[in-house]
Amino acid sequence: MSGRPRHVTIVGRDAALWLTATAIAKALGPAGVSVTAVELPSQLGPASAYATMPPIETLHAKLGIDEASLLRSTGGSFSLGWNVLAPGLAPFLLAHGSYGAAIDGGDFFSYWTKARRFGLGAAFEDFSPTAMAARHGRILVPDESTELFGRTDYAYHLPAIAYASMLKTNAARLGIRMHQTIGLQVERNGDGSEITAVRLDDGEVVRGDLFVDASGPEGLLIGGSLGVAVEDWRGYFPFNRRLTARANRSGSVPAYSELRLSRDMWASLHATQAATHVVHSFAESGEGGEAVVGRASRLAELSLSDIMITSSQSSIRDKLWAGNCVAIGASACVFDPLFDLDLHAIQLGIVHLLSLFPAARDSDLEAAEYDRVLRSHLERLRDFQSALYVLAGISATVPPSLDHKLATYRARGAIAPMEDETFSTDQWRALFVGLGEIPETWPPAIEITSPDQIKQGFRRILAFVHDKVLEQPTHDHYLADIGARPQ
């Protein structure tokens, strides 16, 4: 790569390819950077769906993707979090929003922990407008009062083929050069440290200054050509097979994902406007496909179709940026299917690539910083997934960073602050509480607040949550309203 990169070639497929291509073209096109997208065959099936995280709304806004048009064109829906059903525990809502508000200037959770020890019957989720809206089949429309209360985020359930198609159409409107190929050959410089071009199956050669690998777990550029190995994360995740399927929509569309756990498998249900998309994760046991489908169907309590079974091998690349090749999404890190973090990982890679886009020929500093920061983000996501497996009694292997977080939480309800977190302190606490972990004690400073003040604080918050939820439209009505708006 000589001088500042002027041409970026992205090799990939599906949402990873088109989000990356569009983001780079929108952000750097005006600065003279051109983008070429080399599209590999899709790995999506009719049952594939993306269960997003709330930050995707911000990325969509930057890319000029209108929310109403997105939901109309994909048949997607909103999600306020996950309803988790685990053996021996009450169902709990892991919401995309705040839980409680300050009492006497102090941390709400500390007061709730103390009150719980003395017989408080209200669950942690009862103090979350987002969780309660989801419980009552409603969407939560942010306003001034909710902004003062705390976070009221939402995410989406998006049928994956329709979403990728919409992204590709947007990329074409931007004038991004596009090629399609079934396979490719990678050409490198003399010492093999950098990629100079990719040769497509029709013989055409596509060159570039900077290459982005969005090819998925295969990592065709960063792994297949540059030979960057992976660090195995399978020890933290007991299941190595994934089934995706689809079922008919039944009744109202829930405003959440549902996660159903058992000791040796789980199923996640993502409802959209036309169907329920199911992900079933389990360990390879040698049983036939019919038996696997039967178990998935029973756990989901649905009749399944469009079934696809694939391997699920969690890992992260030893380097996320090697030479002039940057890994995005599953080319950088393959996540366990739990909580469907793939699209969020793509977004994290895009954001950090744009912030560290090389300004000169030597990009070693940018590469090192991209690797450091993105790796930290991805490890924090891994820890959140691992926490559910550990606390639900499915796995006994705990990442050291999670072990420290659990220890500080159990001691006094604190969530050890770590850089590069996606999940909020409230979400960590909601996960721990829902899985039966109540702190042993609380900070002594809250003892100065009188019991009457605490009770008044609880009543005030519960009244706000109750009234705010009743103001909200139902999820079905809100989706119907979007569908009826002029295009």
C-alpha cells in the first residue's frame, strides 16, 4: 500500500458486506475513497433472521436508512429485550433499558437489594418501563419523561434475506462497484504480507489499497490467504451445533425475543410480522436430524420448517487487522449464537475501522489500536454470553474477566467497570438477578436513607412505570401504523 488508501475492496456476503461497503462509501466517499464490493454466495436461508442490538438504529441513521421503510421492506418488528425462561427460575425480562431511578441520590439497585432481603415482593424488572412494556405487549415510545427516567432503547427482529437485499439496493444507489463470484484467488505482494488483488472466478482481477474481509467464519482473506490463526473460545460454550428454522406467526407479535433454556440445549424465538424465527443450540451427540428437529420443536413449542443445521465454533482471530487486511464480523470473531450478537459485532468493526482509517502507508499503529479496542469489545460480549451459561449451570468454565465481575457483584452488587462494554450495568444486574444471584450485602452509605424514603421512592417509580406503560400503543398497532404510512 503506497500513500493514503484510495480504494477499498471488500470481500464478503450478506449484511456484513453491504453494511461495511455502504458505511465506508458514505463516510469516506466525499474524501475521495472508492469502494468495490465482491459478493460471495449468501449463507442465509429462509429462516435466517437478525436479532439486533439497539445501537444499529444509530448506524442506520448515518446510512440514511429510514426506520419505517426498513420495517415495511423486511417485515421486521421491534424488540425491547429477551424474555428468559430457565429451569427452576421465574421468567425474567432482560430489557434494553434502565431499571429503577435514584432514591435519595443513591443507586437504586442498592436499595432494591436491601429491600429484597427484608421481604420486598416487587421484582427487579417491575421497575423498568422497557421490561414492563414488553411484558404487556406494548412498544415504548421515548419522550421527555422517559429520557429523564433513564435509557429506553429498542432493537429489531429482521428477516435476514430481506434485510441484506435492502442493504444491497442502498449500496447500488450510492454507486458502489459490485462484482459477484463463487470463489476467488488472492494475490499478494512479494513477501506475502499484504494483499494486492483478488481474482474472481470469471478471471477478472479486482485490486485495492485496503482490503476488508467480511467473508464470515472462513476468513478467506485474513485466514485463508494471510494465515492468521484463531484463538479457540469453545471451552466457554458447551454447544457446537445450531439449528435455524421458521414457524408460522401465531397471534400478536411479542415485543421481545424469547430464550428458552434447558440443561443441554436452548431455543430462541424471534417474532417478525409474518413468522417466528427459531434458533436452537445444542451439543453434537450423533443423533439423526429427525431427532434434533423433534427436540427443537418441543422446546420451541412450534411446528418448524425451512430447517438448516450448521456447526457453531466460537473463536477470535489472533489478529483482527493484518497487513492491509481488516477483518469484520465473523471473519474477526465467531460468536456463540446466544443473544445473536453477529450484527452488533459487524457494527463494532465498522465503527472502529472508520475511526482508525489509515492516513499514511504505514498503518501498523492503526492496526494495533483496532486490534486492542475491538478485541476488548468482543471479549466483553463473550463474557455476557458466558455469564448466562455459567449461572444457569450449563457451563463451569469462566473467563477470568467474568470471574472478577461476578466476585465484585456478589460482594456488594457492584458491576466492575470495564472499558468497551456494550451491555449496561443495569443489564448485567438484570441477568445476574434473573439467574438467581442476589448480592450478599450493599454499600453502607444507603443506611442513612430512612425506610419511609425508600418506600416512597419505590412507590414513585412503580407508579411512573405503570402509568407510562399504559400510555403506550400495542406492538401490533404500532407495526400496523408504520405499514399504513405513505411511502
